[in-house]
Amino acid sequence: MRAALLIYAAGVVAALLFTDARPLARVGLALAWPVGPAAFVATIGLLIAAALVIFPWFGAVVALAGLGGWFYFGRV
């Protein structure tokens, strides 16, 4: 948890010092910068979920891999 807070604090300091914006915009950016990576992860997750439906062969491969992993790791 400490590492995550240090990374967040470093991002806040960088946004406050190196952003070319008005002070209120700097504070807003400094506080909201972790939203970007979370939005990236959500977007990729939704694209993969859509690919499972749009491309049936991809969905079949993922389903078979999941089933194989369930059997393999469930028995170990």
C-alpha cells in the first residue's frame, strides 16, 4: 500500500510542478491522474469481451483455455 501511495504522490507532485495550466486545472489534474490507467484497463477489458462475441473462434479458444486451466489447476 505504501508503494501505491508513493506513486500517487509522485504523480501529484509532477502534475502540480510540470503541467502548463492554470492553478485550478493543475490541482484537478493532480488529483484525477489515476483515472487514466483505470479507463485504459476498462477499455481493454470491454474490447476483449466484445471480441469474444464478435469472433466466435476467439471465444471458443478462450473458453477451451479456461476450461483446460480449470481442470489442470483444479486437480493440482
